[in-house]
Amino acid sequence: MPAVASVLKELYLGSSLKELNKKTEVKAEKISTKNYVQSALKIFRTAEECRLDHDEGKAYVLYMKYVAVYNLIKKRLDFKQQQDYFHSMLGPANIKKAIEEAERLSESLKLRLVKNRKPPRFCSHPIYFPKLNV
């Protein structure tokens, strides 16, 4: 079990939720559903560790990636044929927790990203526009 950090970690994966969401995309590949399930479980465990370590950015990306992999699994034919089996492997509460944590983290990240946003830089010298004789 990882040690629990007391301070939120600095955001380093992106400067906006849009950037973070790009990192959550998962491409469908021709691997077995069982391998997808194993990957999903690893992603979920790592997301939990990051959350406990107060690494909100990474935890958010991993929870969202878990949801994406879960959705890929649900579309597969063998999942549809053996739903109970795959649900038992995935853990019935994991998807609910992943969605809830991702929502909570997204709100926290929105606030942190707004706070960290730097104001736009203005030129140090004035800009002169010529007068138009109309």
C-alpha cells in the first residue's frame, strides 16, 4: 500500500482538461477480452495508488482510461455472451468508483487549472496605429 501524501502533487501531465482527456484515449486492438480485463484492473489499481498519493492529474487520466477500456470490453462479443463472468473479474463496484472519482477529480482539476493559469502577456511597448483620414 502506498504512503499517503499530505499535499497535492503539481500538475504535470497537461495544462487543461482537454489535454488530459487526450491522454485517456484507447485504441481498440485485436487482443483477447481477458487481456483487456487484466489491463483494466492494472489501470484501476494504479489510479487508486495515484489518488492516494494525491497525484490528481494522473489519477484522473487513469480513471478515465479505465472507463474507456471498460467500454471497449462491453462492446466485445464474448463479453455479451458471458457478462456475469467478466463483471465478476472486473469487480462490480470498480466502474462506479472510477466514474465518481473521475467526476470529483475533474472538478478539483478545473479549479486548480484556473488558479494556475497565467494571465496573457502584453507587450511592454505601446502599439501605435496610424490615423486614417476618411
